Amino acid sequence: MPFPKTWAEELIIEWLHLDGFLVEANLPVSVAKRGGRLEVDIVGARISGNMLEIKHIETGQLSGGQEGANRVKEKKFSNDVCSSVINYFKQRLSFTGNRINYQKVFIPTHWSNPTIKTLTQLGITVKPLPDFICHEILPTIQKWKQNPPHQPQTKGKYVTLPESYWLLQLIDYLNDRRLLKGC
């Protein structure tokens, strides 16, 4: 797995791993018209029952109104890109079924509200980073702590995350000390 390019990508990767996904960062999906290769930021996949669940997540700044939203849709979430991701994980996970839940998500670190609205209208879920932390990351941490894959001597609040999830540990620490605003 290639290294994430930003701390926000690292955070999302840690979260997906904790939630049981196979995760790829900077997954090559095609070649650009002028050369170079196109990559998706982060993709997580898992098989649930007889369904392939894919979370395709892009992150970064989100601005530019209609034009910016269209650019994100065309470059990051085009049909060709999504087909390439699906084919990659079908092969990687030896998935032969046809039930696929493909989620397109953009997690902006900085954003403008008009661009969020437009991108949402284009069928892409937008979760600004603070909302993502409060409504996705914190519940996943709590769920994991209630049922960790190992058998710790203590339960609940005193169970700690694995050391390799250093950004999730920071968020968990800040949350335990009530230093996160709005969560």
C-alpha cells in the first residue's frame, strides 16, 4: 500500500482499517490524456454477506462552486474511475457476485457551502472534516472499543487503540478530555 499524501488521508485510512476495510491509498485507475496516471485518494472495500462494499473517498479543498464541483465529479468520480476501482477490488477480493454498494464520498478539509451543495446534487456525499470526525470516526472508535478483536483485561473506556493508529489515538485522547468542540 502506498503512503498517504496528507494527514487527512492517513486519518481516513486508519478509520477504514479500524472499521474492517481492506484499504488502498493512491490507487492508479487510468492514464491521463496528457500523460501521467490518475489515482484515487483512498478506497476501502470489504465483502459483507454477498455484497462488495466500496467506499471511494477523496479529500482536499473544495471550492469553485458549480465549476469546482463538476471538476471533482469528472476527475475523481467519473464512470471510468469507478469501473476501474470496482474491477480492481473484484479481482483483489476474488468477488464473483454482482451486488456492489459503491459509495462516493468527498471529505473537504476546507470548503465553500455552495460547492458542497452542488457536489451533493451530483450524487457525491460530502462530509466536512469536523462532521466526519464527530459522526463517523468517534462512533467507529467507540464501537471498536466495545468489541475489540483481542481480549483485553479491561472493557470500554480503558481499551486503547492499536499504536499504529496514531491519528485515531489523538482524536480519542482529545475526545476523552472533552477538547473536541461540537462533538
